Amino acid sequence: MSHPTILLRRPARLPAPVVGAARDLDVTNHYRYLLAPIYLWSCGGHDRALAQGWAEAQALGDPPTELAVAVDLGAGFGKHAIPLARAGWQVTAIDSSAHLLDLLRRSAVDLPVRAIEGDLTDFRRLVDSDVALILCLGDTITHLPHSDQVWQLLRDVAQALVPGGRFVATLRDYSALPAGAARFITVRQDIDRIHTCFLAEAGDRVLVHDLVHERTNGEWVLQVSRYAKLRLRPEALRAALMALGLRVTLDTSADGLVRLIATKPA
């Protein structure tokens, strides 16, 4: 799941906010209690998000067969799963947020999408077919609690892919965090809601603070929650995938994330 920088209308001058209790949560509960209800809005709305997802899906090319399976790890509301299904892929979409998966199911009526609420590290148990494409986009891989789980996920990916299959992941490089005010990121704002993100260094992790101001009955209410992301080095991920026998390219995606594309030799 990513934090795009989308600035819309300038909000009205803020009254003093009513401050809610700040919470330290794991990633699942952080999304459940704060981000999931506003996540589609934070991504610019349904049409904008799916249009971006469609462009990214088209860049992946057509499915190699009529029954080719794609797995979307951290699928959310279906930004990529829905365009992939429309392009002919049989999609298994896995996410830990029941709310976001409900949005996906509503949008994926009559499409070949199977939505599963679960942990992305369990995908080998949840998907029992050969897989031609695995996605883990939008900085989702950094949500895992420990680096050992990252390396196990990469091993599972390498085993699950059919010859010629691809793994595509995007992530932010937190190895060097911005300094000062640059650590405050405006995710999105309009006249009734402002979503700001603040990054703080914490050893091998970065603490992501999400601050959401919402206008309620004429008063501004602030909700604050934070969770930890891993500070993964893209080159280390590339080396791990290559050690598993995959061919790997490393570049930058359109939204500024680091993108890895790993292909299993045919």
C-alpha cells in the first residue's frame, strides 16, 4: 500500500483541532482503524486510481494463456487486480483489510477476481495453482514485521512462479530519510479532510505517522496513528532474488518508487 502526493484544493484556515488519542498499531489495525476508510479517497478516488492501475497493468503485457493466474499481494481496493482481470488474467487478490476487499468485490462483479482476506506471507497456502505473475506494489513489502519474513516471501515467490513468470514489486527506499520539513508529506487534502504523513527514523525501521484532520460539525478533529515499516535496501532484494535464480531489473516507477521486476528463466 503507497502514499502518493496529491494536492487538490487549498483547505480553509484551520481552527484549533480537537486531538484524538494517538495510537501505536500494527499495520493491520492501522489500516482497519484509520487508513482503510479513507484509503480510496487518499489515492485520488476510484476512477483516478483505476486509470493509473490500468496503465500499469497494460505495461505488464497480455496474459500468456487464457487461464494464466496473477496474484496481487496487498491488493487493497483492486487498483491493479481489477485492470488485470479486465485484461484477461485470472486474479487472486490478497489483503488483510476486509474493508478494502469489500470495495474490490463491489467493483469486480463478473470479473475473474478471487478476493481473499489474509496475510500476504500465506499466499503459498492460499493459492494452489501455477502462477504466471505476482505483484507486490505500493510499498507493501515493507509492511512485513521482520526481514526474515521478507526473505521467506521471496523464496515462496520464486517457487510459485512458472517458467517465464514474473514478480513485480515496488517500494520506497528508506535507507536515507529526508531531513527536516521534507519528512512531512501531504498525501491529499480537500476542504473537509487533510491527510498528512510524517516519517521518523527508528533503526532498521521507519515510523510512519498518519495524521488525518476531518471537519465534523464545523470543527476540525485530528486522528493520529503510527506503524513501523522495514527499511529495505532495494539492492539487497535484487541480490536475494538473483540468488534464487531469477533475472532481475531495478528501476524507478512512474510514481517515484523503486521497482523490481524478477523473471523466472523459461
